[in-house]
Amino acid sequence: MDDFLKDLKNLRKKAEDEISRATTFSELERIKTAYLGRKGILTSKFKDLVSLPENKRPEAGEIANEIKLELQKIVSQKIEKLKIKGKKEKEETFDYTLPGIKIATGKLHPLTQISSQIVEIFYGMGFEVVYGPFVETNYYNFDALNFPLDHPARDMMDTFYIDEKRLLRTHTSPVQIRVFERRKPPVRILAPGRVYRNEAINARSYCVFYQVEGFYVDYNVTMADLKGVLLAFVQELFGKDVSLRFRASFFPFTEPSAEVDISCVICGGKGCSVCKHRGWLEIGGAGMIDPEVFKAVGYDPETYSGYAFGMGIDRMAMLKYRIDDIRLFYENDLRFLRQF
Ligand code: DAH
């Protein structure tokens, strides 16, 4: 019995020493298994209990058990110590002078960015945003907008037809009709979105591009209201010194109609290669909504009047960001997109 207890005490001392000297988790794990594992030294001591006289066994067993519990406790304490040590070492080896790791973030496409800006500006002037479908019918894209049947814009050259009746919208103006059909004046709407044209592709034109349509119908809406809203808009987008002019033009759905120019935002109107030395840049078309359009949707042209305008978003983005090739917007070259 005495020998047995002496053995146990030595064992405990040895194990304790080894545990306290351990410097890594794997070392500690190995020591733990050697003593406390299923085939460990201490575990085998329990089996030796049977060799003791029967009356001594309970006391010896109790002592062996105490030692086992103590060793388990020492191991857990050591684990905590090693954890704290590891943390400290990590902190000590962290080099605060190293450059940070750059986190890659997504960005909005430049056309999306400028669209949002445009929407924001008109929103501030009381316009509400509406989106129309990209696949339109002849009726909305042309007929209801007073395009004569033989109008060249209906030609296969410009329009992507899907079948006899359906096509990819060539402008955002059909949204006017869709809104007028559903609502009664006053309506003050902004309709940005994608349009499609079967045109030759080059630095200035692409088969897909973006337009923003705006229109306002109410009692006594005038051309002066139209010009005032557009001037406020371009000055907000391009700066306070930008001026605006209307040039007489023709659109089937407006009368009178105008081409909308702004003073060149690159040279300030003096003349440069971007404005082709004219000092002015065209940004869209506008006019007073034609009575024929009102008749098509059941608005009384004697009671109401309204203006409409349509502008190229790509064009405005090109001017704002000084981009000289529209195709860059559609190629998704990351070297280009990352600049925005
Ligand atoms: N829809 C015309 C186009 O794509 C642009 C336009 C001109 C829209 C005059 C209008 C407008 O609303 O009044 O060329």
C-alpha cells in the first residue's frame, strides 16, 4: 500500500513538472494523453488497485482519483496560460507600420451614377419617376406619338423589330402615352431608361443607350416653364455658369419643338474640338406636347397644355466625365470602370 501511494505521488510530481514545462498545445496534448489517456500511466494505476488488500482499496482509490482530478485541473489551467501567451505574441509581432489591406468594394456604373444624379435633381423640382418597358409596340413607340406611317424613324434601319407589332423602344417618349392613359392631369414625370437603335456603331453612337424623358401636363403650362426647368437642371448638373438655348426643330409629338443646347462645358462657349468650335452642345429635344398626342389619350387639348423633353444620358455623362467614346460605357473594361 505504501509503495502504491509513493508511486502515485511521484507520478503526480513528474506529470506536474512536465505540464509546467510544456510550451505548445501539441506538447501539452501529448503529456495529457501519456498520463490521463485511456492507456495512460495514471489510468493503469487504477487497474493496479486490485493487487492491494481489499480493505486498503477504497482509500487508495480515492487518492488516485484526487490526483487524476488535480492533473486535469492543472492541464486546463495550462491551456488558458498558453492561449494568453499566444495572443500576446501575436500582438507583439503585429507591425503597425505595414500598409493596410485594401478591401475591394463594388461601385455603381458611371451611367447609373449620373442617372441617379439626374433623378435627384428633378425629384427636387417635383417630378416623380416612372419606368416603361423596353419592349414596346408600334402603337406606343410611334402611332400614339403622332409619327406618320411613312416616318423614316420607323424604318428597319433604325428600329429593332421583334415582329410586326413589337419592337425595342427607340426612345423613352412612349412612357408619356403609358402615363397619360392611366392618369389624369396634373402629371409631372421623369422617365429614365434604356433605348435601342439600329445605328452604325462608332465613338459617338451605339446600338443601346440611355435617355431621360420628362413631361408635365396641367392647366396653363408654358414653354417658359419648360425652359426654366431645363435651365435649373443643367446648372445643377454642370455648374452655375452654363447657359441654355432652344433651336427651332421638329418632332411629331411636340408643337412647337426645339433642340436643346447648352454652352460648351469644356471651353465655356469659346469654341473647342468637343463643341466643334460652335460654343454650344446639343443635349436633347423638347417642346409643347402636340394636341394630336392629347387626343390619342383622351386629354382635352383645350383644357390642358404640357411640355416634354428627352435628353441623352450617355451624352451628359461623356461631357461630365470628359469621355470621348460612348462604347466605353458598354464594354465593362474594369480599367475604365474603376475610375468612377
Ligand atoms: N424622343 C426624342 C428622340 O429620341 C427626343 C425628344 C424630343 C423627346 C422632344 C421629347 C421631346 O419629349 O419633346 O429623339
